[in-house]
Amino acid sequence: MLIAFLLIISNKSIAQSVSSSPYSLFGLGSEYDANFGSISAIGSSGIALPTNKFINNLNPASLGFMYLNHFLFDVGGKAIVTSYQDISTKESRNNMQFSHIAVAFPISKKTGISLALKPYSSSAYKISNLSLGVKDSNEFYTYSATGTGGLNDFDLSYGYRMNNKLSLGVEGSVLFGNTTVDENYIVENSLLNNLKTTNYSGVRMTLGSQYVVDSSFTIGATIKSPTKINASKVGTISITDVSGSSIIETDLTLDVDDYIMPVEIGLGVSKIFASNYNFSFDYHKSFWSDTNQSDSYGVFTNQDKFSIGLSFEKFNKNRSYFDRIKYSTGLNYDTGYLEVDSKKVKNASLSIGVSLPLDNMFSMLNISYSYGQKGSVTNGLIKENYHKLSLNLSLDAIWFVKRKFE
């Protein structure tokens, strides 16, 4: 039943949204993975990695380990090819997405700050000519709907290194945006159009820490606060009969519940071994069940994420250009926070990537490829198979250094 409501996906692109997924019908839409540097290539892991050669958006405490006088800039995008499959049909969609833009810089030997703008979620789906029965009646009506929009995320992060081993950080995220649903109901010879726009705004805090056990081993932790995303909905309703005459009501204020985001904890480790290999592992737990909220077509359940990454880079002196290339791979598994028809919407992906040096400092062109699956064709769900190509520039510049020679 859900698959029918979840869609018959159109091949028409939706400009207002940065992704297209039938599961974006739920909540605030599909959460967006805007990763900086080479994080996409290592399975979206990195809670324990420092912000020294690239901006680490997973842990604000990483800013405490920034090199003095270095200014970091990061911008990126993605290209995604996705196929959608249920028991009887299969369709595909391609799109290009803006990923993020961010800057980071130290303000002392022990402190760093960053600013970032990225998508947080997107809603992009289409339901076409779905025939539904009228309750307690033998009559039917035809339902169609298009959903667009999403939320943006503006982050301000601050990290402070207490000593050579411990760094603490705090991040404030401003979430803002809207989603629009355009619904059509055809009953006998009448058309009812219901156009609804929901505006969202809220602030969320993140606390982070990183601890350097020794020169090769670092641990990190984050905790995101629960928060309420304020929501307001306005709509326009029009009814057109067989004669073509219409009744229109505009600027209607509609009832809508605020959206609750749960407590989320993250733990990570980073280990360098054999001099040239860096292993990273992250675990995230989101307590959605504690929010006591549900969706019209599913329920929110606790979510677990596992991320594993491995990178290789030579660190010997007098390296050639090819010796300075970093190679990365990773795995990511997400149990999902939606349960539809007693079935969780899970996501798993495999990634590989390279980081190509652009100068003699830390500037890199990061290229990664990911293949993943989301959902399944069992229990009336849709399975998404996606191929994702991520590109981003991590640029490094030296500030406020006096010339040695005039």
C-alpha cells in the first residue's frame, strides 16, 4: 500500500530540491550528506580526525588542532544516478547537487572557527493518478501530488585546544527552509487542488571533543542536542466543477505540528599504522523514539549508523607528485529512522576516492565514488540503487606571515 502512495516517480527533474527520493515524503525530507574534504571517500567517518589539512565538519573540536596562519576553504558538489524499483516497475533519475561551501581559520594558537552553508534535507517526490477508495463507500477518487523543497543548514563552529592532547568544541546550526506539496483530488467531475507550504526554522547545538592518546591514536565524541523545529503552514484551496467555475480560498493558515529532532551521540576513533595508513571508525546513535512523534505513513524509531574508512598516503620526505596522492575507501551502514509497514528503511554504501594535490601545501581536489542501496522491494517498499560521484576543492592558504626577504 505504501509503495502505491510512495509513488510513481516522474522523470521530470525538480529544480527546487537537491535530491529525489520517494522517502523524502516523510518528515523534513531525506537527510543530506554534505561531507567535506575526503570524508565522503572514507564512508563518512571522521569524528576523531583533526582540522589541519582539511575542514572536518563532523566534530567542532577538530578546529582546536588547526595550524596557525592557515586559512582553509572547501566547496563541493555531487552527481547522482539513481534507479527506483518495486515489485513491478523500475525507473531512473539523474541529478546534480550543490554540496556545501565552508571556511575555517585559527584565531590563536589553540582556537579555530569555521562557517559553513549546506543543504540539510530535501523533499522531491511525485505521485501520479493514484486511485483510492472513499471510506465507507464504493466510490473512488484519483489522487496526484508533487513535493518539493527542503531545509538549509548554516553552521558556526568553534574549537579550543585545552592542551596538546585534548580539544573541545561547540557548533550552532541554524536550520531554515520550506517544503511545498501540490495535491490534486479528482472526484467524479470535480477537481480539488490543495497547495500547501510549510515553513521551518530552528537552532541546534553540538558539543564535541577529541583526545590524542598518542601520535598514532585519537578518539573523539559528539553530542547533538534535542531541539524543536518550528513549523507554520499556509495553503490555497481551489475547487473546479465540470462547468469550469472555481471557488478559491487563499492564504489559509493550516494546523501543523512542530518537528522534534532527537538527542544524537557520536563516537569515533582514528588509528595510524604502518606509517602510511589511517583507519577511522564512527558510530552514531539517534534517539528518535524519545521524540514521541510519527508520520502519516510511518513511525520514527531509534537510528544506528556505522562508518568505516581507510586511507593510504606516503609521508616520506622528498615525495614526488604521485607519492603525495591519497587513496581512500570506506563503508557506511545506516539502520534508518523510519519504520514503514513494520519494515525499517535501511541504507548501505561502499565508497572509494583519491585526493589530488594542487600545490605544495594542503590544497586538494577530492574525488570519490559511492555505490549504495536504500530500502528494499519487500513489504511494499521501494529499493533505491544509487551511484554517486562527489567532487570538492579543499584549498589552503597562508595568512599573516611576514616576508623574510623584501
